[in-house]
Amino acid sequence: MIKMPIISFSKLRNQRGSALLFSYLVIVAILGIGSAFMLLSVNESQTAERHRLATVAFHIAEAGVERGLYDLRQDFVNAIGTPSWADSDINSMAIGPDTSNYYTVPYGTTTLNGGSYTVEFLNVGTRDMWVRSTGTIGGVSQSIRVYAKIVDISRWGNAIFGGGGASGTMVNGNVDIRGSVHILGDNLLPGDVAIDLGGTAQLVGNNYTGLNATLQAKVPALPTVNFNGEIVETLNAELRVKQGSVGLSGSATVGEADVAGNNVKETVDGVYVTDGYGGTQGSGAVYSDNSVTTAYDLGDAVKFPRFSDPSPYNTSITNQQYLYHNALVISNSSDLTTLANINPSSSFSFSGPNGSISMDGSGNMTVSGIVYIDGGEFNLLKNGSDKTITYTGTGSIVATGDVHV
């Protein structure tokens, strides 16, 4: 007789040791989660560090841009003759020009905040430049590219610079203003017109087209730029009006429409008019390289000089007092009458240690230093059909009365 084995199911139901196994599983899970958190923490730390380095590199690159812009600015400030960024000299550094490839600015020291920067230029024109700066720290680099264009905001760099504008007065007829015009519009009220042009008046012509050959021979040749693939002459003319609108009626224009195939630039380089354009033509008669909606861009950086302002040469006196004390002062009544009635046939000579003014009777005027007309007017009149007065010299004429040209 065969006996069958007897299996005790109570042994299979024995759970001793299962808690230990479960503990091992929990420990493994915790280790896995901990490792994941540790890995995530390391990655976040590396990301944060890389972000920090990228931020520092960006700021280093900004410093490089500022250094490049400084040298570009100083190149014009210190220039002898006609300044240019395309004359192979940038602030006494023999570099460029190159309109196809960036070239490195040879700075001796470029380390900053544990990193360094590299500055490069790319020429666009005589007054236009791309500036690229790359900041590097800890193997991380950031680059900034800036388009730089230098603009002469000197009061003397304009055909017309005015403080109050000419509200209520229309310039009507055959008036042709060549060069930049800058009107601040001081004390104008909202809605006032700073400049009102009608007839065939042209404001801000950007070339010498139509200029009398005799006069053109007396002025410097214009610089050239590459505009729309053509090399053209330009006055780099711009229109700026801080307050007040510009009225354009009839055939009056700002600039001219571009004409391909000639050697002059018709459009103006830029218009910056906060209050816009009026008249019968409005902005449709504005021909500019930028948008006609561009607002005045210089803030309060430029102010109209006033006689009552402190002199920059001696702040204890006014501008008017400085001019008076450093000029040829003309106050004699007969001399004042002469200066109030100048025409091409006038003949006179007034001179002193600080200035002089004379006419030779043949329409030639010579001026030097500062001439202060105290208590009278300065008027240039025509003599019959003869209305040409040719002046030479370098000087300033100040009149306490009216000036008529």
C-alpha cells in the first residue's frame, strides 16, 4: 500500500520575513526617488550656473559695446577735417574699413569681471557702423550686435536752428533750404504750427542741385554714401521739430522723391516730428529714409542758447555780457546807420582787437572775431537788381536789434 505525502498548507501561509522584503523594496524606491531628486538638483544647479554665466557674459558684452561706441564717438570728436568711420582710423587705431566682414578692434586689455570681451566693427558708410561684441566667461559666450549711426546735434550743424519756431508765419514762395533744420518750438501750445510752408518752398534739401555754380565753388565738396546701391552725394540732412507741427501746402516738400541713376541723394536722412504734419499736403509731401511718424528723438539734450543764460566760459556773467566784453562793440549812431543799410555797393571798415567787419564797395564782406551791434540793426539789402554779397572769414555778428537778410 502506497502512502501519499501529506502537505501542510500552514507552512505556505507563513509570512515571516515579508516585512524585511517590503522594507528592502521601500528602501530601493526611496533611493531611486532620492537619486532622481539629486540628479534633478544637480541639473538645476548646472542650469542655474550656466544661466548666471550667460547673464554675466551678456553684461561683459554690453561693456564691450559701450567701449566700441565710445571710440566711434571720440573718432568724430577728435577728428581733424571731415570725420569719417571709413578712413582707416578709428580714434587713433589703424583699422578698417571693411563693408563685407567684421574686423576686430585691437584693444590691449579686454578682461572684465572674470571674463573677457571681443569687439568687432563692420562698416556701412562714413557715419554708419555695425558693432558686434562677444562676452565670454567660464566657457559661455553671449554676443550683442548694435547698429550705430552718428548724428551731429550741434546747433551750428543746421541750416536753421530755432527755439520758438515761426507759429502764424508761412514761408511762401521760392524758398530752398539745404541742410538740416532743427526747431525746438519753445513755448508753443498744443496744436500750434512750428513751420508752415507753401508755394514751391523746399525744406531740408539734401544736395546741392540747383545751387549757383559760383556759390558751389565756394563750399566744400559733399561726402558720398552708398544709397540703394548707388554712390551719391549728401548733406546728411535731417528735420527735427520737438514741439509744433509742420505745415506743407502747395508744392512745398521735405526732401524729394528718390531718382535712380544720378549722383545725388534726394530723400532726407530722417525726420523726427512729434506733432506730425499738416497743410494741404501733410506727410504725403515728406520724402525721408525713416517713417514720417517718428517722434523727436533727443529729449531735452539740446536747448536754445539765450542771452540771459550763464556763459559756459564764465558762469558769473551771462552769454550777452561775455559777448559784449569779448567783441568789437559798435554803438556810434552813424556806424549803426551804416550797418542797418548794407547793400552790395556799401564801403566801410570797423575793426578792433576782438573783431572786425568791412565791405569793399564791390559786394565783398569780410568778418572776423565777434562783432557786437549795440542798439542797432543788421540789415543786408539789395541795390537795384544787385542782391549778391559775398562774405569771407570766420566770425559772429550779434545785434541787439533786428536782423534782416
